[in-house]
Amino acid sequence: MDSDRDRTLRIEIPPCTVQKEVEEEEWTDLSDASGWQPIPVSPLTMYWKGSIDLSGYARDYKTFYPAGGVIQQGPYVAEAGGDGSIHYTIVSSIPLDPTEIFWQLAFGNGPGFINNQVASAAGVGTNQQNWETVVFAESQVYVPNLNIQTTTGLQQLLERNQSGSLAPTAAQVLYVLKMILPFGATQTTLVIPASRVILPGTMDQEPELEYMMRLSRSVELANQV
């Protein structure tokens, strides 16, 4: 790989700690949320949104070719009194709607996959995106280890899955979202560690016709949101 064209895109995602009483149905202490927000349709679900600016490369008519995706994160996930949670991170070439993504994940699919039949009939989670626009995504499932008794609610990673096209993009912005969907409603504390998304790849100029076609396609898909 030509080192002059090598690029590593990166975005830092802050940690988050939220708290409530057992009987409460939403997080009441958001003083350490660090930019994370709850979703109105599911007040215990927290999300964070950010973006990676590629406008400087776009001005030079350059295309980013992802070679892979990696998520690094802090030392632990904790959820006192809870039954575990789904952690989902996505990098997309089109804007992201947290409510749409919540419904997709709640019905067992996600952006870039076929929508659940029941969800489609209910009219929720319908914006599945084109597979091509999901540049990179990763889901993690955390559950309590009943063999380890802790007061902090340390969670253990049960499953990790990746998806996305890793398709070249001429977009000016890549959109990033991380979402945490807790199971149940009896948790009193949720600790989300800091994390970062790393996308290694190359940045290069395509022949003019190919570049203009890719740019036109990127704009077309973004306008469908």
C-alpha cells in the first residue's frame, strides 16, 4: 500500500454515566452524560452522534477507500441492577435518525439489512438504508455474569458482530452514531466507556468520470433520507 495515500480516519466518542431509581422509567441524573441523549420513544436507550469531516479531501476530488474498521474502548461496561444491553456503533455516508435505528435494532436487524416484517407493517424502522451507505457498523451484546457478584454491575461481552460495505465514498461527511439499548427497566446505573472508531484506508483521486458518478450517487442517497 502506498504510504503517501494511506489515511486513518478516527473519531473519539466520550464516556457516559447515567442514573435513576429502580422504579423510575427514565434516567433522572444526566449530569455526567457528556453529550449522550435518551430517545423519547425509549427513555432508557442512550445515543451519541458525531461526524468525520472529509470536506478538505472532497475539495481535492479525492475518494476514501476503507480497508477495515476497528472499535477501541475503555476498560469496562457496568449496569447496576440491569439485565445487559446492546451496544451499536455505525459509520454512514448519509445522515442518521436515532429513532429509526432504535426500531431496527429492537426488531433484530439494523441499517443495511432487510427490515423485520412486523416492523415494516407497523411503519417503524423503515429507513433501512442502502447496504452501500453503511460504511462500517458493529454490535456488541453485554450481559451480567451471574458467577461474579459485584455491586457495580460489571457486564461481560457475550457477542460481537460487524457489518457494512466498506465501500469507497466521495461524501464530504461521514456520520457516526453509537447507541446503547438496555434490557429490562430495573437498572439504576449505566456506565458507558469512552471509545473510538478507527477506519484505515487510502485516499486517492479517481478518473474524473468515475469520481463524478460516485459523487452523484452519494448526493442521491443522502437526499433519500
